[in-house]
Amino acid sequence: MKINNYYNLPPGLVSIIRDESHPPKKNRFGTTQLIGPPLIRTLLLEKWDDLESDVSDYLWALLGTGVDKLVSSATDVESVRQHKMEREIGDYTLVGVADVINGDILADWKCTSAWSYLNGTKEEWVAQLNVYDWMYSKEKKKDDVPIRHLKIYAILRDWQKSKAVDPNYPKIPFQISYIPQWTREQQEGYINSRILDHTSNPYRECTPEEKWQRDTTYAVKSKGKKRAERVLDSSVAAEEWMKKNRKGDYIETRKGVCIRCSDYCPVRGVCKYRS
């Protein structure tokens, strides 16, 4: 993959990002690859030399990596330590790195937006920590304490102090999410199903959820007002709302978009399904 520097970012930053960029390996699954859509991994495997991206695409990921490395270098190794794991599953090797294993707690650090946190725990976070939990259970020694708590330590990168007066808004730019722990059977079943999906359906189109799809909505607007009177899921519902409430002068169509496809997918330049 060619990583460009269109915005003339500092050379040191460019070198770090280029050094961290590696193609996937056919018979190895990183945990995030396993959880992710098969098509992305397939196209990365096949089209790596044809792909291009920009250094700016990796800045948020670099921030997360920096937090991971700082935390893992802490001197209090009994309470904070990264733990790399590998597990053979048939012809494949599953690889994962848990940021924190402390007694009966397994946790992962995330740098995310305040909106993301307020929108609820992400499904991929739940899956990631349960995969780590399963992997750790297969290698822990007899006297090791079993994991009983899965957590996300979230640093909210766009947190605003002015909004902290809202009782529903985080008081500080750090929050803990408590992740539900699946049974061993559920964890193993999930891992096997994901490997099967990747190996049996490598070219399937990503689902709307995997595309981070936002559906088209219809906003009832009044002349002279920036804020919509109401936003609904269909034009018919918007028209009925206007008649019933006697508000609004026109309906504005807000076209849906697939966020990952348009801005974040690493293979969007070679994907025939790009939305």
C-alpha cells in the first residue's frame, strides 16, 4: 500500500505511520480483522500493492496506539500490562493483544468520541473483549484468577467541558464501559462463525451495519429556521406530521450515506460495492 502525504505532515509522523503499515497474512487473523467484514480483509490481501491512502487517515489510530504504548510501559506492571495471545484454530492462527489483564479484570483502552460513547457500547467492542477472554482462558495456568469482568477504558477525544453541566453528558473525558461476558460456548461459537464467514464468503458485500449506514431521513423545515421542526424516516410520515401539527413549510430530504464506505474503508478505492 502506498501511503501519501498530501498535507505535508512532519516526516517523523509519516515514518511512524508507514512503518506501522503491514499487509494481512492469509492464515492469520488479528482480532479486529476477524470481527470485521470479510471483503475488506480479502481485498487487502489481494490488492495491497495497488492501494493508496494518506497519512492523515491514520491520525486517530495513531493516537490510540500511543495511549496503548504509554500504558503498557507503566512501571506498575501488576496493575497494567499488555498481554499478547495466539491460538491455533484449524488451519488458522488467531492473534490478539489485551491491553490490561489485572486479576479478574480484562480491559481495553479506546480513544473515541463522546458521541460514540453516549450512543451505547459498540458491538465490535463486546465481540473483541469476549474473543480476548476466550483466548486467555485457553492459556491461563491452573492457579490464575479467572476473568470475571470485561471493561472498556474510554478516553473521549472531543469531550467539551461546557457540556458537562448536562447530567447525561460525561463529567470528565474518561469513562468506563462494562462489557457483558458471554459464556465459553458463545465465545467459541462466535469465533468459529467469524472464521467460517471469512473463508466461505470472502467476497460478500458488507452489510448495512458493516458499512455504518445512515438511512435517508426527511426533515420538516420552516422558512428562516435552521433547525428542523421534526425529522422522520419517510416523506409520507413527514407530510402527515406537517398536516397534523400545522408546522413547517417544506420537507428537506437528507440522503443516507455509508460512513465507512465514503471515508474510512481502507479498500474503498478498489471495492465495486462502494456506496
